[in-house]
Amino acid sequence: MPRFKLIIEYAGTRYSGWQVQKNARTVQGELERSVRTVAPRQTFELYGSGRTDAGVHALAQVAHLELYTQLNPEQLRRKINDELPSDIHVRAIEKAPHKFHARHDAVSRTYLYQISRRRTAFGKTLVWWIREPLDVGLMRDAAATFVGRRDFRGFTDDDPMEKSTVVLVDHLEIAERDPLILIRIQGSHFIWKMVRRIVGVLAAVGRGEVASRAVHDPALDVAALTAPAAGLFLEGVYYTGDPGPGPMMPVINLA
């Protein structure tokens, strides 16, 4: 059966995350409904590169779709988009090798988080507004301590007895695009709530509430510092041979 690679963007505000759930509206669920409308008599498989939590957005989620169709990739993309709600959009569809797997073949992923230094009427669902002054220098010092392979069991609700909590973080950078602070993290994979908790800890450091040397202290209540979903974007998913992420750019311009 033919296999396709999809690149999808979505605003996650109205959805309970990527993965299909009973009695909840999800991005994968909307895509599957659209595919069923386009190809009502066909069985298919739609599999994403990874989950995103409720309220989290994506600039370039990757999925593979196994579907028998006489439509070419561009025709298929247009027909699926015609059936999707306005906050989900398939940016591209291309034919993929039969063994291509959106999750298993991915070698790294990047997430982008947006913090706003000012209240905004237009980007409330796309940023975390922090009223207090933030010391970006202190945040960068703390960010450096997260790079490398380490056990992030304190930064997730996943059970380390059931799932490995060891993650390789390749890069963690912070940029200022006044009034925005952008945080990009790149790693092999990410576990549940990990990115939002790292961002929450970095914000606490920037506010002067947590010392840089204490960010990995087991006594720190990391869960209480979890950043809201609104500012988080799955920025990119990368496969062997892909170029790395480009310059860090804001999703919304608040200048």
C-alpha cells in the first residue's frame, strides 16, 4: 500500500493534544475524519512523529499515512485540507518509502517556546505572558546545565519504571526578540511535560526565585513550575539527511 509523508501545522488551543482519545477532540482524530471523507472505502494508517499535549501547537508535525489512492500527493493534500477545520493545515504531502515511519525514523526534534514580556490582546493563546522582569543571562546559565544526556525523571509525570526518562538534549538556546523571549530545545525525543517544565524552571531562575545551581535539586517542586501549554510549539522533526533547524524566529510579532 502506498505510504505518504505529511507535514502538518496546527493551533492546539481547541484540542486535547495530537493522539486520538475517546470522548476528546484531537488533531489526529480530525485528520483521520478528513481522510475517511476523502477515501471513504479505504482502510489506512495515520501515525504521528510524537504526541503533543493539550493546547500545544505545531509548526511542522510529521506523520505518515498509508493509504491506497489514485490521487497524486498534491490532490490528496488539497482534498484533506478541504475537510479540515481552519486551525489544522497539511502543509505538504510527498510519497515516502514503504518502510518510512514518522516516529521511529526521526533522529531529533525541536520545540520552540514563546514568553512575552508584555500583555497582548492578539497572541494570548501563543505566548506565556510573564509580568515580572526576567534576567535572561541567568536563564542562559541555567539552560546550559540541561544540555547532554541525563535522567529527566523529575521533569515528567511518566513512570521511570515503565518508560525510560533518559533524554539526550543536543541544544538549548534562548534569544530575545523584544518583547519576546524565545527558547528552543533540540533533542533525541521528549517525554511528557518535559519541555514545559524546563521552561518553567528557567522562568523561575529568570525571576530570581530559583538559583541556577538548584535547577536539578530533587527537592525542587518542578511540577508546580510547569509552563502553560499556550507558548509551546513543536517546531520541527528531523530525519537522516535533513538540514538542521534554521534561525530561531517568533511565531507572532509583538514588536
